[in-house]
Amino acid sequence: MAQSRPRHEEEKFLITGNRSWFRACIDFLFTLFFWGYSLLVVIFFLSATFGFSNSLTRIVNATFNTVNSDIRNLVILGFSIFLVFYAVLYVNRLYNKKRFGSLKRRNYPAAVSTSELESLGLMDKGTIAQLQREDYIVFEKNPIIPLSSENQ
């Protein structure tokens, strides 16, 4: 496996697709709707938690038959559960670091030699030499020799 390399300027990284303007508008409207909905939910939870009274909190509290203290207790419970999980995972991280130490095993493997590729028996020698010599090759037919177990 070769190490990653920097991209040349002429290589395009973004993938562009062909979609109609109608579908793009529908996607935009759905995205706008869900962003607005998310903003309303955040505003509701913040205003109910901090005790601000506005029309949104009054409507939602009347709809679900709740009061701001119920929402405040829910937010405190969620935050408490988050803190407990965070503390447990942090203690587990410290324990693993103390027990196993700092593990830095992510090294790139050594380059494969031509003899190792030939010993696999999956390609002929000419194809292996061509692959190692050139950067970009297009094959008309798959150069890999099928395994005998797949033929049966």
C-alpha cells in the first residue's frame, strides 16, 4: 500500500452530478423546512429551560400538557446522562492508556517486491512489470487469473 500523495491542481476533487433544477429546488425547500423545524425545537428547549415565556412555548406546552419545569427536568436528565457517559468513557480511556500504554502501530507496510507478486500466481510477469512501470493503465480484459477454487 502506497502512502497518500498530494493532489495535483488539475485533478478535480468535488464530484458534480447532473440533476434537474426542479429536483434541486425541491431539495432546497426540504432542507430549508427541516432547518427551520430544528431551529424552532432549539428555541423551544432553550426558552423552556431558561423560563422565557413566548408563544411557541405556550403552544407546545398546551399541546403536550406540560409545563416549563417538566422540560427543564428533561434537559437536566439528558445532560446528566451525557456527563455520566462522558466520565465513564474518560475513565476507561485512562485505564486503557495506563494498562496498555500508548499504542502507535499504524505504520505503512513495506513495498511489495516483484517476486512476491509473482509468487501469488494471480498475474503474468509482463502485466506485473507493466503495472510497476506505468502510473495509469486501462485494461480491456481483467488481467487477474481466476483462482482454481472459483472455477468449480
